[in-house]
Amino acid sequence: MAPSRYYSNIALANTIGNSGGISNSATGLFTATAPSGYPSQFPFTLALDPGTSSMELVSVASGAGTSGSPWVISRGFDGTTAVSHANGAVVAHDLSAYDVSTSRSHEAAQQGAGPHGLPASAWDTAAFAEINETILTNSTTAVQTWNSIPGTYSHLLVVILGRLTETTALTDYLTMQFNGDSGAYYSFVQNETNNTSGTLSAPTATTTFGASSAPFGRLTASQGGAAVNAGAIFAIIPWYTSTAFNKVVLSMTGAGDGTSALVDGRVMSGFYNPPVQAAVSSLSVSAPSGSFFKTGTALGLYGLS
């Protein structure tokens, strides 16, 4: 890969300071007065006798451009011809065809792939894809099941915003099952704090083992204040196609009113460890027993690449 080249917008034109000028094979060059504004990194390009029939481009590899530390140059750069230049000939920092054509040639060499040599999939395939979004139009749904989940992503993301039809203070928990499995293979841990009466509860932790499902998150029950009060769940299932490890779901959930004491926040970790590990192809999220998702509840499943 060609090395980077360096540039400056403040390099002042100067003249050749070598006594007698330079021959067509000389590799040391300095200017009549101390160079000003030239790049301090290498390589960069100089034009000798610019705008004349004797113009030559040279590539500077090192040096300071002074008599004590001449620029070390490669002659006849970028298709120009090495020729002699007299003492007092103009020296200027320049941009050449090489600078413009190199990046274009690199892009063309990728044979239709994306810029910088990345494969087309890096540009043409979204990192975030909708698998399914459902907004309920009635309050008769108790279980949301996503079947035939494609195995083409790295991770699954679930986002839920809604409310439950409970009219008394039940658990408010949604529960999850993988691949329709109701075996005693689920465990979870949660940390929570809430304020429903004006006093913030101290953080508490809860765990369950060997259950037939695991809490997935918490929505607001109908008894939780105004009808617009909703709960939300944001959960990720990493590497859901793995057959080497058990499945893990990490979720954040919360609910609040905004104008009253009703606030609730929880962080949950759920685990599914069946006798035989398999990719997740189905995911069910259920409302508490005897309850349904209220109209307007939105449930989305997304794939992350």
C-alpha cells in the first residue's frame, strides 16, 4: 500500500539555494532562505521550475531544506523528467496527479465493493433490522410469540412499550420462553427500586431457579394511575444462535407517571439452560396470568448484525 503523503496550505515559494543549481541526478536540495510552512512529515511533493517547460516534480523523503540539512529528494516524480535546475529557480510545494488518482484507482480496484476495500455487505446490509413490530388494536392478546426467527443476525433486541389490563396489584411481570420450551430450565435475577407512595424503596434483589419461564420485564398495570402511564422494556439476547452456551437475556425495565409518585425501575438477567443447546428460533412474551396487553401496546423484535 502506498505511503501517506503530507501537505501544507501555508508553504511559501522559495528558490534553489544550491551553488550552481542542481544536476539532473542530484539528490540534495536546499532553498536560498529558510523554508517556511512546508510539511514536517514525509513524503511530500515539490515542484521545481513550476509553470515552465523545465518543470519537474520531486518527492521529499527527509531533511529540513537548509544548507545544513538539505531535503533528500527522489527525481522525476509522478511521470515528470529529471532535468538540471539553475541556482535561483523557483521551488514550490505542489499537488500532483498522483495525489488525485491514487484514491480513485484504489476504489476502482475493489470491483464494486464499498469504499476503503470493505465488502459490499458492510455498506449494503443494515446493522439493525426489523424482524417484526406489532401495535395491538385490542386488549385480547395475552401472549406475543415470534416464530421462525431468522438465524442471520448476531443478537436479538426486544423493545416493548405498553400497559396491562390488571385492575389489582398483581406481579405486572411479563415472562419469556425460548423455542416454546416450558421445562424447568429458567432462572433469573433482578435488582429493583420503586416509589408508589411517595417514599423511595431501598434497592432489593430477587432470584428464581428452575422455573418454567423467567420474568422478562415489567409493564404498568391498569391500576397504576392515569391511563397513559406505560411501562417499557429494552432487552437484548446476545449470540442467540449459539449452540455452545445457554441463552442469556439482559433487560432494563421501568414505568412512571411524571406527575405523581409512581416510578419503578428494574434491571434483570434471565437464563435459559435446556439439556441440549440450540439456536433461538422462537420467542414468547406473556402477560401475567389472567391479564392481557392493553390496546396500543407496542412490541418489537429486531436483529442486530
